[in-house]
Amino acid sequence: MTLQIILPDCITEMDKTVLRLAEFLIDRFGNVIVRVERFDGWDGSNVRIVVRDIGLLEEIIKAIGEFEAKLGITGTIIPSVVSEDEAGCVC
């Protein structure tokens, strides 16, 4: 498996935030993180995080809050955290 970063034609500030969030989560949780992507969820979520261990959900949500507070962007990230199985990953 290789690292793959797919960028849209027009990169937004949110795209940059998602890249920074991915780095933050990987540093914190390592290979538990499978994928971090900008997302338009039916529930208003805007970042989808696919994980190997959904049991870490609360810790991941807390970490996202820390990340937002550190950058002064509280409330910007509305995450949807799902397991590999739920995401249908062949990761």
C-alpha cells in the first residue's frame, strides 16, 4: 500500500486544514488512522475519518477538539468517524 493524496482542482482553506488534521491524527494515533478526507455528510459532517479501531472514537473526537483549539478554529471540523468495515474500505 502507498500513501496517496488526492487534491481538488481548487484547494481551499478547509483542504489545508484536513491535511494538517491528518498529520496531527497520524502523529497521535499512528496506523489506527486509515483515511482523512473532506466530506459532505448528510448530517452536516465535513471531515470523514476512517479508523481501524472504532473503540478509540472518544479519544479521536477529543483529539480533534484539541487540534481545533490549538489552531483557533473551534467548531470548524464536524467529523464523521467510521470503521474500515463501515466505510467499505479495501484499504
